[in-house]
Amino acid sequence: MRSNQAKGIENGSATKPSQYFEGNRKGEVNELKILVKNTINEKDDKKKREVVKKVIAYMTLGIDVSKLFPEMCMASYTNDLVQKKMIYLYLTTYAEQNKDMAFMAISTFQKDCKHNDPKIRGFALRNLCSLRFSGAIEFLMPAIKEALSDIDAYVRKTAIMGCVKVFYMQPEQLNNIEDQLYKMISDNDPLVIINAIHALNEILAQEGGMALSKKMVDYLLGRLKEFNEWGQATILDELSKYSPKDDKEMFNIMNTLEERLKHSCSAIVLGVIKVFMNFTKNKPQIYEQVISRVKLPLVTLASISEGNFEIMYTILCHIKYIASKGYNSVFASDYKSFYCRVDEPTYIKLLKLEILSLIACDFNLGDMLNELGEYVTDVDQEISKKSIQALGAIAIRLPDLATAIVKQLSSFVTLQDYITNEVILAFKDILRKDPKHIKDCLEIIQSDNITDSNSKIALIYILGQFGSQIPLAPYILETYIGAQESVELKHILLTSCLKVFFVRAPEMHQVLGKLFYVIINNENEDIDLRDRAAYYYRAIQANINEVKQFWQYNIKVDKFLEETIINKEALLFEFNSLSVIYQKNVNKFIKPIEYFNNLRSKELQDLNQEQQQTQTSTTQEQTSDVIENPQTQSYGQTNDLLEISDQPQQCISLNVDNFIENFSIDADHFENMWTNLNDGATFTRMLVRNDIANETSIEQLFKQYRLYNIAAGEEENVLKMYFYGSHQCQVFFEFEINKNLSTVILNTRSEIEDQAYLVSKYVEDFLKQVHLIE
């Protein structure tokens, strides 16, 4: 009888949806809540999916659908993995915003952690680990420890990643979990082993990561082929940190790994090379043999990666890295492999040109010059400029062969302006290193096609440095006096005019005087430039011979400072890492672990502050609502209600004497009132005692506190009961015990909304007294 009455009440509210929402419309969220509730027992998974999708869509749009939390927890009773994923997304989104909701979500995840399907077990554990508030740890650790010994590999590897999440939240909770993770390296499943390695490296980061022993190295090498490509790359990265005890062990490991150099995966090949290089870095002769041995795999990988240009770029960066360390001759015979192809993107071509400039030598230079000369006329200006830079770099690195390069560069004078500009920049560095080539550069130096600001600066520098050998030097310099140019150019112009003046004074006398006049008398000129010009002017007037001696002092350049700095930094790059790609030390682009720990701590503090502010604002809103709507004067309880309005849930507590004994209403009246009253107070608590979680015991308990049962029913371990009572007004309750989720939910509605909070607190208190809830 009671079961039928419970269904009648529940169906009563569902059979009048149009009337309810026409008269008391509360928005689409309430409609969606009813829709979810009605589809909980739906057998068609497709229909249930559509409803859950709609909830997720609302959530994605920023609509608060937290009111659906109990219904979504109930909807999680399904074996459909698609629904599970969407429901878990909903639960984890709202769980951190409300402690009551969080406990319901935790209960749902705990239940699914014991599901028969390993995919659901693993997925539930993963979402349980994603709850980031501190109170979740006490529920999380038992689930992780149990999952670490699960029969399914997917669940075990998920549990390992859960250990890492706990480590970043509360590391003291792990309780020496490292020993168990070390044991899991001997697991039968390769993915579990890889996850264990990653977890140990995260947890033991401050100690240098996972510790390797000879026994473990032999074990991992013996099972290396069982792992997928990324698993092998992980193990190889760990082996690169290992230090063999003697040469015999080193060669045994290298011989075992040598056949991996033939693998088609670039990560594996680069990982093996890194192991070889780290093992032999203190043995120069063996190291050079290693470089010669790995040349063919690298060149082959770069060749077969056509179409996958990102991988090709990575391989080429590592080839450039090796060549820049002084082993450029190793790749000299394979120079044609680095010629540019039509279908390659610009960034690949630019990198290949850099490699060509590094591996050029006497026997391949002739063919390489012809190839680079073709690139100068490329329609892509970046390629054209880079090829000229490559020719200039070769001329600087191979001074004995520079004459042919300078002549070839001079032949480009009749081409486009941007080519002439780039050639001037190349000539500036060549002449700084080897001034004897000035005669071969005269034609392009005296060209009128120089338009770029940097090229003009380079030209003025050359005119000042070699003014005695360039016939038109004074007249070219004069054209720049008074022109609207950059301050940097004017500084170089002042220096160059002084240099030419001391070797060709008659021709430069008027030019230098004009320059001094233009700079010193221009009040808008750069102050540093004016000070320099005035200083030089006074110095020449004081003692021109001493100034001349100072300016004619030349310094021969053997090696550019930029090259020295780059080479020193390159020695710090770690092979098979992003430092090779970025051309930076790892410390410059990867933040230490302490940074992320501090960031995580700040996030938790901000989250706690936000929750406190939310609770405070909610309390204030409830207080203001009660004060603005004092609907209790008709009961003659004004003073008491004012006290309630200050803190409706805490300041005044009801007792059993406040309620009317043996109060009675009929089912129709209850159904009518429940349907038309607005939502009042709701709370959700964890179920502590199962021995009294039955219809008879709960009915007797409520009756002792003068709250009477009118309908009840139980289905699939969910007990739902309806109660009523009366003190200053009539109150109505929907009480639910979900044994599957171990939760207790109480919805309270009252004729006077403010009284719902007070009565809800009254019920919560006596439920805690009997230890039904915590």
C-alpha cells in the first residue's frame, strides 16, 4: 500500500508538468531535472544518452545545473561507457563546489571502482583522483591501494597515475608508496611498467628520479621489445642516466641496443644515440666512433621522413647539433642529403642551409657553391637571404677557400635589391675576418641598390674601415649626412667619417666639418650622438696627431665572440631534448618542480577562499530575504522570527515540543501541497548506519519526533519516504536513503519558506543523534 502511495505522489508531480510550469515556471533547468528523473529507469541507452548530452550542453553554456546532482548520481547506474563518461564529467565539475555534492560523487565513484567491467573501474578511479579538494584524499587512498593489485592492467596503470596526483596534493599520504611502485616495474603488462617509471620519476624528482641498478637495467633490456615505441623511448631515456660500472658492462649494453638504431621510429633512434653519447662522453676516441656509427641512422631517418616534416625538422636539429660540436666532417660526404627540395616547407630549407654551411669542406665546396647559387635566386626571399648567409658563413669558416665565395657573391650585384642588401651584410663579416678580400668587393660596395637600414650600416662600416682602398668612399659617406636615418646609422657614420678623414684628409675635410655642424647644431638630435660629435671635435682641435694614432689602431679578428658564446651554450644542450630544438639550455624554458608546487598551493588557497566567499554570500542573501519578508506576525512570534532571520539554520533550534502531536492530513492534501510549494531546504549526507536504514525503523524514528509518514517505497536499494508535520505551519519532507551511493537526502518544503531551513536543521540533528548520518 505504501509503495503504491509513494509511486502515486512521484507520478503526481510528473503527470502535471505543464500545469506546474505554466503557473510556477522556474526555468528550463527544472524541466531538465524532471526529464532526467523520468529517464533513470529508461531501458533504451540512446534515449538516456540524449538526456545526459542535454545536461552537459547546458553545463557547457555556463548554465548552473547543479540542482540535477542527485538525479545524475542515480543516472550513473548504467553499464553504458558513453553515459558514464558524460556523467562523470558532470560530477567532477560540480563536486568541488559543494561538499555535500562531493560526497555523493565520491560515493558514486567508489561504487564503480568495484564494477565488474575493468574499463568502468579504471575510469571511475581516474575521475575519483581528479577531485582536488583535501577532503577527498581519505577516500582516494583506499581505492588506489586496492586498484594497484587489480587483476586488470588498465586499472593498475590508472592507480599508478593516481599516486602521482596524490603526491602533488598531499605527499605525506603516500606512506612509502615508492616500494610498491618499484615492485610494479616487474609487472606483466608493459604499460603498467612505463607508468610506474613515470610515477617514480615524478615522486622522486628531488632525489634525481628512479634509481637504476644493474639488475633492473638487465631486466628492462631483456623486455625492451615488448614495449611500444613510446615505452621503449621512456626506457632508453632512463638508461641514458645510468652509469655502467666498467667498460665491459658499457659495451654489453651498447651491443644490445645497436640493433635499435635500425628502427623506423625517430624517438627510439635518438634515445639509443643519447645512451651511447652519455656512456662515452668521457672517452673521446670511443665517442668519435659513436658519432661515426650513428651518422647513417640519422641521415636515413631525415630522408625517410619526407612528408612528416615535423619529425624531419627534429632529426635535422640533432644533426646540426652534432655538427656544431666539431664533428661536421662526419656528415661532409652526405652533403647532397641536405639539399633543399621543392616540396619542403621553408623552415626545413632554412635548417638545411645552416647544416650545409657547417659541413662544407674542400672536396664538396665546388658542387655546394653551385647549389647555393641556385637558391640565391629563389622566389622565397627568406631562402635567398639564408643562402647568402650560408655562403658568408662558409667563407668565414674556410678562409683558404673564401676567394671563390667572395667572387660568387659579387656576381649577385645585378640582382634584386634585397639580394644586394644581404650580400653587403655578408661582406661586412668576411672583411672583418679577412680584409684581403676588399678588392673583390669594390663593385658591390659602390652600388646604388643598397636600401635596407642594416645594410647601410654595414656599408658605412666597410667604407670607414677600408676608406683608403675605396675611391668613392668620401663621396658615398657624404650622401648620408643630413638624411633621415636611424640613430645607430648616424653613430656609425660619425665613426667612419673620422676614420676616412685620417687617411684622406683633403677629401674629407669639408665632409667631416659638415657632419659636425649638422649633428652639434641640431637641438632635436640624440643627446649621446651630439656629445660624441662635440667630444671628437674638441679632441681634433686639441691634438689631431694623438687622435689619429688612436683611430688607426686595427685589431685582427680571429674568432667572433658570437661563435664562442654559441659553442659554449651548445655544450650544455642535452641530446634528444627540447634544448636542441630551442637552442637554449633546459633551465631557460622548463621551470623547476618547486614552481609548480607553489602554483598548486596557490590554486588551493584561492579555491578555499572562493568557497568561503560563496558560503558567506549565500548566508547573507538568505538573511536579507528573511528580514525583507517577515511573514510571521500573524503567529505572534515576531521576536523569535527576527532571531531566526539573522541565521535561519543555526540561531534557533526546534525541539519535539514545538510540533503538534498526532497531527494528521490525507494523501491528496499532501500531494497538492508538495506539488505547489516552492523548493525549500535540501541537504545530502553520508549514510553511516545500515542497520536502521529500513522503512519500519525510519518511520518509528520520525514518529518519535512528531513527524508522520504518509507514503513509502523501495526500489533497487533506494528507499524513498514522505513525511509531514506541523508547528507554526505545515511542513513536508521527501526523505531518501540510497544504499548504492551510501547517501541520505532530505528535501523540505514549508508553507513559510523560512521555516523550511529551521525544520531541516531539526531533522538533521535527530538523525545525527542516532548516528544515521555523519
